[in-house]
Amino acid sequence: MNPAGGNGAPYTFSWDDTFCVAVPLSVGINDINGDEAAFIYPNPSIDGVIVIKDVDISDLIVVDMKGRIVDVEILKAERDACMIQLSESGIYQCRWRSENNMRVARVIVQKQR
């Protein structure tokens, strides 16, 4: 297996009794929509804390891979950053509204046992 991703990023490996999952390592997701920079960090998260930094975040929805909504944040005042705490390990999809744009990004939580 190639130890580097398509963009040269190294992979981290997670083993359990039945299979191995290879996930590209990153410290954040940058430039999600290609127009203005947005950041999600740390990604992957080892403690479940994720910070989303963007311009004028007004609401945020976090969905797990089964389609269940696990967190909803409706912000009374638009902010440039939002912090969420996810309690379970897994892959999540974060959707948020920023400056009249809807943005979507995948985040990974790898809790330590």
C-alpha cells in the first residue's frame, strides 16, 4: 500500500478485529468551496472537539454516516468560528451557512481508548 495519499499526504491506519481503515492525515480542511478559505481543525480529532472557522457562520448541522443529526447549532449572532464536541468516534458531515453560502465538509473523530 502506498504510504502517501494522492497529494503526497501520509495516511494513518486504524485496526480492529476485522479490517483496517486508511485515512489521509491532515490538520484541517482548507478552501472548502474554492472561493473563500474555511478551516476545520483538528481533523482528525482525537478528543471529539472540532473548530470550524469561516466568515459569518449562522447555523451548523452535524450528521453521522447513518444520516442521523447529532448536533445542531443555531447562532443568534453570526460568528467567525464555532466549536462543537462530538462524543463518539466516527466520520461526520458538517454543514453550515456562511455569508449566504452553504458549506459541507467531512470530519473524523478518532477517540483514544
